[in-house]
Amino acid sequence: MIRQYSQHDLQDMIRIWNEVVEEGIAFPQEDCLDPESGSAFFSAQSYTGVAETDGRIRGLYILHPNNVGRCGHIANASYAVASDSRGQHIGEQLVKHCMETGRRLGFRILQFNAVVESNIHARHLYERLGFVPLGTIPGGFRRKDGHYEAICPYYCEL
């Protein structure tokens, strides 16, 4: 079940988010969240959703404007799934819910600025769901080990 997060979920959300940050292969962030910064970060989004099964938070997403003013109708999102819950189609459920929520909030486009080229599972999912790849930006992502990898922007009309 995907639902809007509550304060009760924050500890699990921060743990899952930080796990992806620490892996250093998908998120641009380098600093982990603590309870204070996590609470502020998730509450600042247009929408923060969590995937819950069997009473456990398995993943989450954030949705927010990608830009301002005349481009404020374009949304951006990030997704994080707990490592012990990957391969269970939770990411797909999060993306579909995010697309519906974006539509409901009045966004017209959902754009991903920096999908790491080697993140094949995410790229296949996005393409299966109708996202259009916009090419590659060589060296757009610095992995945790220090080498640079291309990023692939994507978008879809909501």
C-alpha cells in the first residue's frame, strides 16, 4: 500500500533514504539525513509517499517542482526502496503512485534529471511506464568510488 507519510514513519524513511545515499550509486546527495534534517526535508516536498507492507515501510518517494515560475508545472521525483525489499515491484508501485499524485497536484510533466546510466532496472521500469529518454550527459554523476558515469534524463507527460 502506498500512502502519504506520517511523522511515525520518519525513522524508517531516514534509514532507507540514507541507505541509498551511502551506496553512492544512484542519488546525488552525499550527506545523510538525521532526525531533524530528515523531518524538514520530507515535509518540504509537494508530496512524500511511503510503501508499507506487513506493517513495515519498504520504500518511499518524494515529489516536488523541478523548477519555478513558467516551468513550475514540471515535477521531479526520487525513489528509495529498502535493500531487503528490492525485486518485489515496490519501485514500480511508487512510480505509478507518484505519477497519479503528480497529475492530481496539477503537474503536467514528470522529469528525472539524473538517472545514472548503469541503473538498468530503473531505466527499464521508466521506459516500460512510458518515460522518454532524452539522451545522455557524459560524466554527469560522480560515483562514491570517484569515477564518473553518464546520466540519462527522462520525462513523461502526466
